Amino acid sequence: MDLQKFVDSFNTMTCVVSVEKREDGRLGRILYEVANKPFIEATEQAVRDGYAITNEPFKPGSSYERYMKKELNFEHFCYQCAIKKEPIHAYIRPEHFDFCINLVMLPLNIDDPKKAYCSYSQCISPEVDYDAMSKLSAETSSTVLKTCIKLRGAQNLQKTMDEVIKDIREICNASYCCILLTDFSEHTCSVFSDSVKNSSNQRSLREDLTHDFIDFAKTWIDILANSNCLMLENEDDFEIVKKRNPKWYASLQQHDVDSLILLPIEANNRIIGFFWVANFDTSKALQIKEILETSTFFIASEIANYQLVNKLEELSNTDLLTGLLNRNSMNNRISQFVNGEITYKSLAVIFADLNGLKPVNDIQGHDAGDQLLKKASCILTETFTEGEVYRAGGDEFLVIITDQPKDIIEAKVKKIHEKSMDLNNVSFSLGFYYNEEGGSIRKAMQEADVQMYEDKKQFYAMHPELKKR
């Protein structure tokens, strides 16, 4: 068979790929045997644009790694098509690149005891082809549609996501499936949802989630190497991981991970987490990859919306300067007390007004005043750990405590008050009210407020130079 004549008959970028046959069934060398003019021109353009790793012209019979970094997904495609004789069609959106690839690979029947062959044709476009993306197998479409319906109708996203992850784990016949959320700017990560197969010896990632696990997750970005999926199926794949990231390889071995699929979860052009599937059915690798890639697209959207809503709720209830609950949150909480939504036996209310803030603002500047407010908030939260601390507004704070002994709370109030007498400390005017029978929250606030203003009056009588007005 004249391979050059064969590829020249294609208008699209096409080459013939060979895969070395090995008796042990493992993946051998992958070569670009021949290529047509469009493929060669695209390769040379990739060199000029900086996508290729070589500055040399196309050379027939050379390793594909001459033109791009080692790519496990591409190697899987070549193996499935050339060795296992399975046609491949995939639509790829390489992360962080401004083009998309629509590729088709077909097995070729060439009598060669040392190599297996397949054709590799691709079209590159600068824009996403949504028609190509939506051409999925019936089983994939059904699975993804089921996921979408569940997520869209979710009243409780956390509970529904647990169901979805369990469904996906069972479809993959995997021992473990997990969604790990990451925030690299805050240096934090958490398991949002996971599912463990009962009959397996796998354990949840939650058990290994130490404070520095985020450093581990960061290394996955380099392992992915701009790919939207990492698939480890055999010893060869794990050897590559061993070379690139020996610590992660050791961890995978320690946790009996024999196969793995790792996908980044992206929203707004940043990674917000990872989709992790361990010990899956490798005989259905390409189908599972298609299901996971498509499902992750919708899962990422739901998680991003969930995080946005939570962030907006947090902003509406949190004082941005001190991190305390704000006046809006305080009013909502008081309404819950008034409407009988909260049951309690005893009730304590403390009003704390910061002394001397205006002179600090006037003399030292508002940055110094902000630091004083932050110190004040820390003192109150560290002191009244059993209660809810609110910044009621300006330099006023409110503490609400239920079902705690009066003597313990009173002692804490007294300690803060004594320290407030020393002007070298953060100084508060305090009002304290306690009702061992519960009573009205509004009456408690009114009584505490009266006491606080009386305490403030006495403070400024002793220190007129600090009077605010």
C-alpha cells in the first residue's frame, strides 16, 4: 500500500500513524509515518506559533513526540485504533489554547508483523463547534441528559450531586469517584461529593485531606499539561506519572489505584476543582472518557452557580472589614427570635461600643481606625465563643448568647470591662442583659442598650479628651 498516495488523497490534514506491536500488550512507539501537505503545513505553522516542541521540519517515520509533548490521551486513541482496530472520533478543546480539534482515526489493514497502522485526520478551528460537541453516542447522551435533569431540578445541590457521582461511579464500574473543589488563591481544597464502592478497599479522599493537600492538587495542573483529561490505564501510563511526579505516583500506589481518570473542573477560565475516578473499567475507556468530559461541563456550571449564590449570600450577611456577621444578618436573626423560629431557655445580650474610634480616625487616619475595629472584633469573637457576634454598624457590636450560665458570661463581660479601663488596650463601653427564662429579644436588646450608653457616659466623663463629638 502506497501510504503517501493514500494520505495525499485527503483534503483535510491527514497522516498515517504506526504503533509498535509488543508481545506483552503494552504500548509501543508511536510514529508519524507519512503526512499530506496540509498536515505538514499545519505542523510547521505550529512550530512558528510556538505550539510545537521542535523547530525542525516534518520528518516521515519520526516519533510524534518530535512535534508535541507526550500526550497520554493521544496515545490511547492511537492504541485503540491501530492495535484494537476501533474507529475513533473525538472533539477536543485543548485548555489554554485558542483552537479546537475535530479528529477522526480509522484502523488500516496493513500486513506488518512489527507495527499496526491507522489514519489520523484532523480539522482545526478557532471557534467551538457546538454541533461537533453534541454528536455523542446514544448511551453517553442518555447518561449526560440524566445528569443534567437531576442537577437542574435539585432542591439540595449537595444531596443531588452525591446521587450523580454515585451514578457515574457505577457507570464507570469504578471503586471511587470524587469531586474535589480547589481555591488556589486561598490555598484551600475540600471534597464536595464522593462515592466509594462498598466491595472495594478504597477509602474516601476526605481521610487524606490535610491542610497542605492543595499543594498536591497544584501539581496535577502540570501533569494534565493543558489537556482536559488525564487517563491512566496501564503500567506505561503510571511510569510517566512516576517520572513527572514521583510523590503523587507513590500516593497512588499506596492507595491501590490501578487506573485513574482526572479531569479539571473549570469555570470562568479558572480551575475550581478536579473530577477524580479511580479503578474504572478500562475496557470501556473511551466511552467513559466521553461521558466524563461531557458531564464535567455541566457539573462545572452547577458548581460555579452554587458557589456564586453562596458568595452573594455571604457578602449580604458578612461585614467585609471585620468578617463578622453584619447588620442585615443581625436583623434576620432577630426576626427569627421574634417569630418564634428559635427555641431557647435562657437569653443573654451584650452591646459593645468601641471607645475612642473618632480620635484614632482623625489623628492616625482611617487605616488605623480600621485596624482598631478589626482588633475589637477579634476580642469579642475570641471571648464569646459560645455566641453570635454582629457588627451592628459603625463602632457598635452586638452579641447574642442562648442557653449558657449567667455567671460564665458575666465574668467574661467583667473581664473585658476591666481591660477597657486601661487606655493602652482596646476599650469598650458595655451593656449586659440576662434572662434565665428566655424572654423577649427586643426587651433584652433595649435593656442592654441602655446599660451600654450609661457605661459610655461614665467612660467619657473620665476621659473627656476622647469624646467623639
